[in-house]
Amino acid sequence: MVTLSWKHHTLIQALISRGPLKEKEFHSIFTGVTGRNPGTVKKIFDKYLLEINKELSYVHFELKACRDQYDGQVCYGVVNNVSDDQSKLGTKYSVPQIAFFKGIIEAIAQDEAAQGCISGFDALNIRLENQISSEASSSQQQVPPAFRNFSMSQKEKTLDELVRDKWLCRTREGNIGLGIRSLLDLRSWFRNNDVPSCEVCNEAGVKADLCPTEGCPVRIHKYCLKKLLSQRDDKRCSGCGKPWPLSKITKAEAADEAMNEEEESETQAAAPKSKRKRQLRSHGDSTENGSSQASLASTSGANARRVTRSGHSR
């Protein structure tokens, strides 16, 4: 059995206390704690994650990575592997709040247009009674009073809390989308509720582009389309065999994406050199400044089967 060091614990604590982190931020913490750059020592980075997950598996938790479907960025987070929706929210949210949240993710994830969001108005008008079994909902007396009395102001407050805790997010247009914590934690829910997967990465296509051919169920994330375009111009849909329309994603966008990735790689590669220079300049003041690793350790802990679009109803 692997014995985790303080470095492993600091990485875990950072993700637990702050919630899911963007790759750049998590890599920065890893570099500060270990003195290694994940961009140049990927094997060491992967080894740390493997060792952490071996220990977390005993309590049914796991450190996972996934892409934010709204901006395409990779994020890391500690998730609960117990396939019980209430176990993911029950420690903080009330039963009506959980029902409200479930109503929102159903409306977003089961949208056949794969827009990945609903308006704030639609979110606030989610009916909690719909989260009760059909037998119970047929009788008004069997609807829990807490559901009937869940006011609009309580919904607004819950919505703000869910966004703050990264279960939901607000898009640039001001709509309500799924937060990175939902994308990480609810993968089994997406599968069990037949949310169609992206044809390229096989993750739930909550926010994705649809094949325009009528009756074709294929959907692909925007960032996966960019990757396809950079690899091959003539890409045919695997569902209907017709060319996939890539007009919305130009070669210029794909080139910009590749350039950004290259710049990020260069920045990561240069980081160790810059750090070494700073250490040399500050060597004479090290007794006054103290240990940077100890400081980071203390601050790190501070703070969804495929269906067609032919009207299938769930």
C-alpha cells in the first residue's frame, strides 16, 4: 500500500477545499508543491495521480479530469463514485433543493438541440412535483409540503448556491448551464439517462454541435470538431456518411487553437528556468522569507447510450 506524502495530501486538500480547478491552476499548485512542471515531467505527474487514486478508492472517491463543455478547458476534481444522486448533494442541500437541481439538469441534459443551457426564467419555473413518482404526483396530498412551499426566492437563492458550488454555471449569454462539478460527478447519471455521447470523445454531449442530416443522432463537442478539422479537412459523419459541415469552425480558428496550445507548452517549459533564476536572486534572503513550499501547503487548503432527435421522450 502506497503511503501518501504531504505533497499528495496538499494536492487533495486543494481540490477538496476549492472544488474543481482548471488545468492551469492545478498544474501551478503541483509545480509549487513538488518543484516539477507537469508539462515537462508528465510521467511523474501521472504517477502522483495514480498514487492518490489508489488511496481514494478505499472511500469510493477518485481524482478525475474532464473538459468543460462550455470553454473546452481541462479541469481536475475529486469526485464521489457512489452512484447515488443524493449522496452527492445531501451533505449540504435539502430534499427540495436536490429536486430543484435534478429538474434543472434533466432540462439541460435531455435537450435534443444540445444547447447545454436553459434560461434563468425556465430554471426558476422548474416544477418540483415532476421529481416525484407518477403514482405520488397523481395525488396533490402526496406532494410533500416542502415541495409545495418551495418559493421563488428560495429557488433564486438555491440557484446562486449551485452556481457558486460549481454544480451549475452561468453562460456568457446569462443562461444556466451545467457546472464543471456536474460534468465530473454525474457521468453515470448521463449514461443511465441515455444522454447521447459525443462521437469523438464518448463523453456526454450536453453542449454539442448536431449533424444537420435529419434523423442522424450524431453530435460532437465544439472543441472535438476543432481537433478533427486540424487533423483532416474532409470529415464524414460516422452516422449518416455525409460530409460534416465545418463552416462554423474555420481553419483560422483551428490554427489559433493550435497556436495557443503551443504557446502554453512553451510557457510550461520555461517555468522551471524562471523559477531557478528567482531562487538564485533570493538565495541571500532565504532566511527572512522562509519556506515557499510550506506557505503553499497552508494556502492550498484555505480556500452524463445514444438517442435520436426524432422526438424520443424520457
